[in-house]
Amino acid sequence: QVRLVESGGGLVQAGGSLRLSCAASGRTFSNYGMGWFRQAPGKEREFVTAISWSGGSTVYADSVKGRFTISRDNAKNTVYLQMSSLKPEDTAVYYCAAGPAGVAAAGAWYDYWGQGTQVTVSS
């Protein structure tokens, strides 16, 4: 079992930045690929970005490419999402997820999910 706890969400103006963190506990963090997803009100959950167990591979949704950066620190059992140039359409609950060691955009790939952290971007 892996427990995931997100933090760092909040209210920010358009054009601003936030860094989300996801702290993992339980099984060996470095065994897992990690992903970030988001869900806006009235919309389906969507993939944001993912990183492989080593950090050597990453993948991004087109909507965040060039603005968001995923990273991980296996010594701290934490994955990060640095978000810059935020837009109102980035407003959502952001979830981190843990799955097999590679990278994947499909939610079904992931076995464990956090509770989410709210990000609100005002115009």
C-alpha cells in the first residue's frame, strides 16, 4: 500500500506560479512511476504529467507543456509539480498517483491516488 498526500494548492492570479508536492509513504517510492491529474468542476479527470521511477522520462499534456514541470526526489519520497504562467483554465483539484515504474497518461495505469489539492487561478 502507498499513501499519497498532496499539498501546495491555493489561490493564485493568472500568470502566477505554484508548486505542488506529493509526499508518499508505505512501499518503496522509487519503485513507482508517478503522475499528476486534475479534475475541474463538471469535467472528467484529465492527465497532466507523469515521471518515471528514476526521473529520466517525463510526459506532459499538450495543455501544460512548457508551463508545468514535474520532478521527484526519491530520497524525500516526494514528487513535485511546478506550475508557471497559470491560466484560469488550470483551475481544478490536482491529484497525484503512483503506478508501475514507467510513464503513462492513462488513469487506469495507476494503483494509488491521493486525496487532491485545490488550485484556483483567478483572472
